Amino acid sequence: MTEIELRTLPPRIVASVRDVIPHFADEGQLWERLMAGLTEAGATPAHGEPSYSVFHDHDPKEPGVDVEVQLTVTASFKGSDTVRCVSVPRTQVALGTLYGPYDRIGHVVEEVARWVETHGHRFAGEMTNIYLVGPESGRPPAEWVTEVCLPVATAETKV
């Protein structure tokens, strides 16, 4: 069972690449485009900050998956045709942590969604993954750490 908590993610400025990819497993293609385009876009990554993926797909019947990958940067930047500068607002989320490879991520998403519904919250945005330790770390998959976040509105939240 996954431990789930409410957390407020701070606002941040990110370098972003968003596109429709064939499958969730193809997310790495977006990361390659983001990393290759940082310098041309004028972006400077913030040292020690996690990376993010946002899943904008609202119609699972359409082919492909609408995914945005984000890397926190030190300051706003001009951007390019490939990499955009995006200001992400503070966001309240229900968060569950996945320890290990991504093959169990669907299970964690289901647990977090069930928790949101049973605790009287309502969904208020796109699912986001925060990658604390992932493939880029060089660590084996058993040591990866991903926070699965579902934005929520609570009774106290004004929408």
C-alpha cells in the first residue's frame, strides 16, 4: 500500500517540451529534445531540482499521449521553437511515492485517485510525476524514486 499525503508544490519556472507521443514509454524522446535544446533556448537548469512530467491527455480514445516534460530553471528565458519557458503556479496535490521501476506506476496512480475520492477532494488538474531519482542518475531501477501527483481542490481550496 502506498502512503499518500496532501502537499503544496511551490511555484517554479521551467524549461518545457510538450508533444503527443505514441506511448507513455516514449517519454524519453521528449527528454532528449529538452536536454538538446536548453542552450539554444537560453535556459539554465537549477542545480539539485527534480524534473517533472505532466500528462495532458484527457481523451484516451485519441491515438498517442499528450505529455509535457519540465526541468526547473534558475530564471526566465527567451525560449526557442523546441523549448518553451513556462511559469508553473503553486499547486495542491495528493501525492504517492513510487519506489523502484516505472512498471508499477499505474498501481500508484490508482491508489492516489482512490484516496482523493474517499477523502472528499476533487480532481483539479493534470497528473504530474516528479522524478527524484531516475534513469539519468545512473542508479539501477530498484533505486528510482518518483512522486505521483494528482492536483486536488479541497473544501478549503477556492477555485
